[in-house]
Amino acid sequence: MRFFIDTANVDEIKEAHSWGAIDGVTTNPSLVAKEGKDFREILDEICSIIDGPISAETVTLNHEEIIAESRELAKIHKNIVVKIPLIKEGLKAVQIVSKEGINTNVTLCFSATQALMAAKAGATYISPFIGRLDDISQDGMALIEDIRDIYDNYDFPTQILTASVRHPEHVRLAALVGSDVATIPFGVLEKLIKHPLTDSGLDKFLKDWETVPKLTSTSQKG
Ligand code: E4P
């Protein structure tokens, strides 16, 4: 499973990239708004750090405007994936821009039939938001399983990008059910590395190491 980082914060992207696990980036209007910086400036910085798919979201509601926005975003860098909301006007746009070779990430997916419609329109990625489904007492991971089965049944090439990931268990289960990608917030990526037994084990190794007799440089000479 590929890992994208779900943030528009450049420091988080640089730090997570240094761990060797980041294959791409997803942003959304809310994440960009938190940074208080120009969107284009943020995208240029991200593209200079990560050589992989970078999702940039459109913010219009009419298909003609979504298409125009998509074309502008795609011009910024070869790695830009245009994120388009799962509404009728969005799917009209996906259908047209995907034929022009623009990669798309259809976002705000909450049902298997929505995912089927996005695949039929030619989406490169589908983003089911599992955490937001869990928030309303629906099973987010069951949606990933359903989409996996449906896409496999009919050989749809659309890749499943598990989104709205809230904790490491979401990542473990997404990998088990065969999600193609998970987009993960920085805090959750950190938690994927941490384990209390690693910390206590390392602490003991270092304490025990202090008791090992060491030759001094004088005694080594002679
Ligand atoms: C997807 O690409 C979105 O940016 C994101 O995963 C939404 O997550 P949230 O539900 O935590 O806002």
C-alpha cells in the first residue's frame, strides 16, 4: 500500500519524507486554509519536495468551471492530481479531463455506488472518507472492502485512496483489505512508528550498555 501524507504543511511533509515512507500528498481546502499561505506557493513547495502524486482540489461547482480549474492546476506540475468532488458536475468534469490525460482524485466519497460512478467516469483515484463515516456510527472500513470487491469484479483501474484516516488501526485494516493507497495525517504517521515496548526495550539496552566495562584509550595503548 502506498502512503500519501494528508496535509498542506510543508514542514510536516519534509519531516515525514525524511522517514522514507511518503509516496505522495493530498491537500484539501480546509488543510490549505490552516496554513495561511497562497495555495500556488504551497503547491510549488510541495512539488519541489515530493516526487509523487500531489492532490490539489478544485473549488467550483459548475462542470465548465471545474474543467477550467483542473486544466490550470494540472499545468503547475506533472505530478498534480486534480481533486474533484463527487457531485454530478464533478463527474462531468472528470469524464472530460481524464480523456485529456489529467489525473483525478474524486473526493468526498461515502458510498459504494458513488465509487462505482466515479470509476465509470474515469477517475484515477477514489477517496472514501472512512473516519467521517465512523463519526456517524457507520463502518468506514466496510466501504473500503465493498469498493475493493466491486472494482476487482469489473477490473476498474481506479485506485482506492483511503482517506479521513484517524488512527493506526485504520491503516492496518486498509492494508489488509487491499486499499491501493492510504492518505495519512502527520500525527497518525508518527503513531505508526511508535511502540511502548520499543521505547522501554531501547531504554534498557542503553542502561545496560553503561555497565559494560570499556577499555580506556591509555589501557588500549598499553
Ligand atoms: C482526503 O483527501 C481529505 O483531505 C481528508 O482525508 C479528510 O480527512 P478528515 O475527515 O480528517 O478531514
